[in-house]
Amino acid sequence: MALYKSEFPVLEYSDEGKGVVTPKQTGVRYSQVCVMSFFHECIEMFIEKNNGREIDLYHSESRDYQIYAVEEQGVSLSVVQAPVGSASAANMAEFLFAHGVEALFVCGSCGVLENIEAGRVLVPDRALRDEGPSYKYLPPARFIELNRDCIEVMRRVLERENIKYIPVVTWTNDALYRETPEMVAYRKSEGCQVVEMECASMAAVAKANKKKFGQLLYSGDILFDKEKYDRRDYFKNYSARELLFYLTVETAKQWNTVSDED
């Protein structure tokens, strides 16, 4: 065990495996494959359509999140709504892994740093770590590579469904109001095409726990035009949200246990 110190606290890292506080054990074992989505309306329709049942709660100070069990075409899935923000998402991922989840598939939206039309399906293959939690799970590095096994399964599903998609590098940034024109230009120069708030953190939690993580995104608001921010009402793009949720469920259903690549 070692503690790596730095001038900057966010870069300090301990490789000790267990924290003083660990995920509270509820005694419930979840399905090995979990779908986490930011789209509450899609979860509600899916649970109702498939007679899903609530099996547990994830408690946080702001609200409780229902954990559902669903049987979809003979495949057992866990389903939960994702919290917003890297710290909240990392904590929930840790909780899910502690309760038996082996592979976590997430769907959400993102801002675009280049001219990508609204509602396009995006597959992140690496994330720039401009947040906090990933540095508590892994040694400092600028990027984290997403799990290739998960990406391959997502791509197979997208190709089977004849869905055009764009592989992207995402900028995971928790400071929503500090995406300044200068910083956007800098991130673009590093190869980032989109920005969101959770991907790098969840990927780091998964890697540290030797679990699998993959994410699908759809293109939302525009940040590349410094003269005019365009929200594009991305949160009301229900057709994109429903499609992405469906694709995430299909990916989870297609998942098979694979050997660790590390």
C-alpha cells in the first residue's frame, strides 16, 4: 500500500483497497448487469411495460433512488436512475458494484464541442478526467480509456439495429458554469468532441473495482459557438432519449461475461 502525495490535493492518491466508509450492505443481491439512465420517463415506462419490481433503495441526502429488477426476454437486469454529477454517480456506481453488479451500462446526454446534429448516437471511447472522483480511484492521468469489451458489445448492437453512431472523446467536467469559450477551445484542441459530467468518474470506479462500464450518449446543447449558446431543448428530445435507452437495454441483454482486459 502506498500514498502518493502532490502539491495539489486533487492529485493525491492512495492505492489502499478499502476506505473507512464502505457501501452499506442492504442484503439484496442485484443482477450482474445493470442499466443506469438519466431519463426517468424511459425508466418508468420500461418498468411498467415489463412488470419490473423495486428490490432496494439507494439512499442519498437529496432523495432515494429505486433499484428495480426486470426480466427482459429471459435476461435479468437491474435498473436505476442516474444521479447528476461525478461524485454522486461515482458513489452510486460503487454501491451497485458492492451489491453484485459486474457490468454497468449508462445512457445520458452531452453538450457538443463541434458541429454534431442534435440527437445523434455517440459512443465514448475515452474521457478526459477534468473532475475529482477518478483521482481517488486511479493514479493521475489526463485520460481514461473506456472498456473495450463494453464498446464492442455496444457497437454490435448499433450495427445490428442499423443505427449510425459517432465514436467520441468526451470531456468529463463537473463545473458546468466554467465551460468558458477559452476552455472549450482548449479541450477541442486535445481532441474532445463532447462534454458531460460523469463518464470519467464511473469508468474509474469500474476499473478500480475490476468491473465493466460502458456509456452511450446523445448530442444535446451546442457549446462550440462562443457567440451564441444553443440549448436545443435537449432534455425534451424524447425520441433520442427513448432510442438511447432502448439501445442501452439491448446492449445489457447482449452482454456476456468476458475476461478482464487488464
